[in-house]
Amino acid sequence: MQQPFPLVQKRSDKILDLLRERLTQQDAIQGSRLPPERSLAAELNVSRRVLREALQKLEEDGLIQRTPGRGTVIVDLSQATPNPGAVDIRQYTSPVELMDARFALEPAIAAIAAAHATSRDIDEMRRCIEQSQNVIADHREWEKWDGAMHAAIGRATHNDLLVRFFDMLTAAREQTAWGRLRKASLTPERQLLYIHQHTLIVTAIEERSPEQAAQAMRQHLTTVRRTMFDQLDEHDLK
């Protein structure tokens, strides 16, 4: 199958990708500040105009706040005030609906990532897998790196609209019902299985195989759904 040619990215979109990745790093503590614009622009080798375009998008997404006198602050999402125009999807989504949405979107996202991912994107996916291997005994940390790996696949599409859709899925995963169900279903054996499946997904992306990437993601989600839902009636999940 002939691979589609990646679209040429705007300079600000490339910087946006780099900044999004930076905000997922362990040293990007919520409530801390990014470097001043002049220093950050020099570090990224871009003009301040290009940097400001990227920062504006991050601010619109609620990931940072830019305040005169304070600089650019990484938002503490647990304390952030919701955007009045934004829909809190967690109020309207059950785990069953979330799983259906993931089946509809994530295989396609993995396929697109296989066509557009950079070597840096793939390195980040593998870093998340490696980190998850190191924290199997810590449920919260493991969930963090599991989510980070899926988010890295979303960013690897280099498609802002798909990234926003994926952010909605991530927000829905944070709902109490999903988290409780997920925690109850996790065992070290299942975590190791998920890590193996994650590795297959990333390998297919690295090999530029959209079909294999989509299939590997579909198989992973099938396993997640079976392990989480088999012992419960759908009625009890809503």
C-alpha cells in the first residue's frame, strides 16, 4: 500500500509538538514556570513570534497560563478552573461509551501515526513503555505511563484535530468509574501483557505499517475491554 505523503507542518506546529512533549516530561511539574520567552525561543531556535503562536495554542488548550509578572506557568489541572465554553465530557460518558469511542478512534490514530511519526515520536513511545515496566508495583504511576504512551501515539499523528479528540478520550479516562474499574482489573500479569501489546503497536508504527498498527491497537483494546468488563453487567457500568 502506498504511504501518504506527510503534510508540511507550519513552524509553529512543530514547536507546539515539542512543547506538548516537554509538558509530559517528569521534570515539568504543574505550577512551575517555563523559561522566559526570549530564552525558550533561543533554546528552540525559533523567532519569538513563532513561539508565541505555539504558546497561544497551549493556553487555549488549558495547559499553560501566561500572566504578566509571573511568566508562563504549567497549569495544575487539579486546581484549574474549567473553561466556560468547554464541555466536561466526564459528566456524560460511561466506561462502556468510552471503550466504544476508543475502538472507533484509536486504531485509526495508530494507523495515521504509522504514516507521520518521527523518530523522536517513536523514542518517546518507547520511553513511556520502559517507564511503565519500572513501576508495575505502583498502580498510579503505571497508569500515568500507560496514558502517556497512548497520548504519544496521538501526538505522533501531527494532526491538531486528532490530538484534541484524543485529549477528550484522556479526560474521560480520568472519570472515577473508569479509574475504579481499571484498578480492579489490573494485575502484574495483565500489566505485562499490556506492555507487550504496546510494544507491538509501536513496532508497527516504527515499521510504517498502518494496517498492522491499527490491528495491534484493536487487539490491545479488545484485551482491555475483556479484562475490565467481562465480570460486570453493562447495566452496572452506567
